Amino acid sequence: MSRVRKNGAAAAVVKEPPVALPAEKAPPPKPPSFRRERALLAKGLRIVAGCDEAGRGPLAGPVVAAAVVLDPKRIPRGIDDSKRLTAEQREKLFEKICATASFAVVAASPARIDRDNILRASLWALARAVRALPVAAEHVFVDGRDRIAVSCPCEAVIGGDGIVLSIAAASIVAKVSRDRLMARLAGECPGYGFESHMGYSVPQHMQALRELGPTVHHRRSFAPVAAILRGEEVVEQETFAFLADEVAAG
């Protein structure tokens, strides 16, 4: 808006500051749906699986993959991308999913990650989880951009844990399974805090690595661990930049 201010014979236009409008809140993300699975079931398929992994970014512990076949008649309410849920919500849904669905969980060890790299180890674990299902899958949805080596059609869905309900269920099973495993490793390796940070490169973990050195559960091919093994000082900013790259890749 503007108004005219008269000063003697001269007239000047004075602009008033714009009125600040209240910021619009972004709508909450839509929950994943069973639409894609139901379309395949309507075509005569019986076993449609979703799979996802947890733990690509950490410096320690395995990457854990899960495959889940939901029962269309007994789908637990509240299933969502595991990252959108609290730890308590994940635990409750984990129990419900395991009680009503067919599932399998496979872990790729730090040794395999160091040998094959994190992407290949993750894809290996995902494929093994599908093959380990108690019922043979006829179609598989996998989170991410990469398809996996399975004997049935496989469809990669970027952001699938927030889109496809079976993938979301697998993300919960994988996350809870890995968190429980890291809590057990914390008992074997006191001082590292695995039970709180799950192996990620938070300051507490980096300090423990400097003082205690890497364990057999650490990924020696990951830059911060490799640097400590070489006796080099790891700068925190570099550590967190590395973690961001790992998470983006996963």
C-alpha cells in the first residue's frame, strides 16, 4: 500500500511496509496406503510383499532388512513410515505386525558391508529377507530406486515407506529389530552408548571411538572409523557431513 504526503507544493508517495500474513502450515503427509497391493490382489496374486532396511548410515552394527506380507483382513491400524513414528509407537506396531503378517528379517554384518559396500550389502539383505519369507512372494515392492534380485516381479518405489503400506510395515519391523540388536550389543560393548544412538556418529559415539577405539561391530570402511584406525583426528563437521551423505544415499 502507499499514500500521498503533501509537503508544501511538493507531493511524495510514501510506501508503507507490507502487512505480514500468517504463515500457512504445510499439510501433514498422507499415510501410506494398501492401494497398490490391493490392485495386484484383485488380479489374482495372493502373496504381495513389501521390504525395507534400517541402518545404512551408522558407523557400527549391521544393516537390517525386513520383508512383510500383510494379511488384507488383519492389517494393524496406524502403520506408517517408521521415521514418522515414536519409538513407543514402533514397538506396539511391531508386535501387531508380527502377530498378523508373514515376515522375515535378515542382517548384513559389518564385515559384509566393508567387503561389498553399504549399498550392495543392503540389497543383498533385502533379497535374502524376501527369500526367507515363510510364503513365496509373487510380487515385491522395495523402498528406494534399486530393484533386488528375487525370482518374482520387483517394483522399486522411491519414498516407498511413506507410500506403500507393506513397505511401511517392513520399515517398522527392520527398525525395531535393529534397535533391539543394538541394545544387546551395548551390553557387550559398554561405554559406546549403542543403546541410545544405535551406532550413528553423534558426539558421544565419536568420543568413545577416540577413547576406546573401534569394536568388531564397527564398519571399518566408513571414513570416520577408518580415520581413527589410521590415528587421524576426525573433525566433527566432517563426520556429520559424511553421515548426511550416507543417509541421502540410503
